[in-house]
Amino acid sequence: MKGYYKQKLSNLAVSSSKKKGLKKISCKWQINMTSPKNLPLVIITLFKNIYYHDISIKTLKFTPIYKLFTFEIMKEIKFYVVNSCYNASIIWNFLQSKYPERVFLTQDLNNVIQKIKQDYNLQLEDTLSLLTKLLQLQSENSFWFVKPWINDTSNRLIRLF
């Protein structure tokens, strides 16, 4: 899709408006770019790399490149999933204690675990397959009654009636 910028304010309105940075920290960082109609490129006309605040190193925790699991960590997760019956919260605890400088987001870890289970065609756990079968029987026959109790924090089946 191609489009051209059309200035919405008159030159008088632009020159009389205040030029201010971010409200909270008064950052003066600025970049201006242009794209000539006859050239298929973007030209940087102004770049002011001035800022009056410290850049927090904590922001690295949430950048996509930091969230990627290293080969060593992936190997360890695969070992836990394939060779043991650990769930995501136990694996997360192992990884967090072994790599305290890293941040492991639970959604990312769950995604990796599900991918490994698909790749290795792992069957459902015994408890889950039992519950699935009982709920299926209940849906097929109205005389069946199944009531599972699941722990809210660990997401584990704790009782079955």
C-alpha cells in the first residue's frame, strides 16, 4: 500500500504550536523522515539523539530477543517434558532457580511445552485421559454424573466425584 503525507495544519498553525517532548520526562529525542514521490526510499532529515533520562536496563527483560530460549534451556525443557511428568509450573521453578538472571514468562514456557508435546506425539497424562473419558461418558449418557475439582493456583485436578 502506498500513500503520501498531506499536511493538515497550515504553516502558521505549525509555527505557533508548542514543540514539546514527552510529558513525563521532557525527552528531546527526535527523528524526521521524508519519502520523495519519485524515489522508493525513506530519507532521514533530522536525528537528535538527546535524552535527559536513564535508559532502564530492566526493559531488556521484555524484549522479544531476550524471551527466546537458548539451545541449552530448550534441551533442558525437552528433557523435562519427554522424560518426566513435570507440569509447566514445576519446570518453571526448576528453570528459575537454575537461571535466576533470566525472566521466564509462563505463556512462553507453556507454548514451548505444547510444541514439544506435539513434536514427540506425547499422549495425555493418565489423570487427564481419565477425566476426558468420564466427561465423554457423561455427555453420552444422562445417568452419569462427573464433578471435577481443580485447584485454582496450580490448575491440577484435586478431587473427582
